Amino acid sequence: MAKTTKDLLEFWEDQMKLSHMSSNYFFRKSPSHYHMMLLVMHAYKYKENLTVEELKTKLFKTSRPKSALMINEACEKGFFFLERTSGDQRKKHIKPSESFISEFNQYIETLKNLSF
């Protein structure tokens, strides 16, 4: 029988071989980075508008200044982008980029196919 799925160790080793500029590395820097990714992707999946301020508040055990730095870095790397609201120009919604959505979906599919 041919092996069609990866085990957890092989998956982790493959992830670590990827470029340190990739989202795979960035969002696994800390639990807060991973939590930020999940919050943004949850809002995207359920078509919710998540503002930068709401994201800063929801990130547990992360100070607001640290949260702001993490969000800015994710935007600079092209994983997220900010979209001003039509009603209040001061509010900015945080959205995942198309390339990050693709990487995230690939990551989730790989996780689904892991064997233990």
C-alpha cells in the first residue's frame, strides 16, 4: 500500500524547510502570532469585518503595542492588508491577502491528511 499521507514529524520538518520569509514561519513564531492568524482567518471565513482595534483586543497575553507591531509586520510581509471602512475612515478592517488565503488553505488540507 502506497503512503499517501505524511506523519506529523515529516510535516513539521517540511514546514521548517520553507523560507523564513513565508507565512509558515511567520505565524509560528509564537502562540500570539498563530492566534492572530486564526482570528483573521476566522473572520474571513465567516465574512465578518474585524477591525485592527478588535484584533488587538482579542489577542490574549499580548500587549497592544506588541499586537500593533505584529499586525504591521504581517501587512508589510503581504499576508494581510488594511481596508478603510466607508462609514468611518478612522476604522480599518484587517483582511488576508489572496496569496495568504491560498497558503492557509494548503496548510489546512495538509493537516487534514496527516496520519498518526
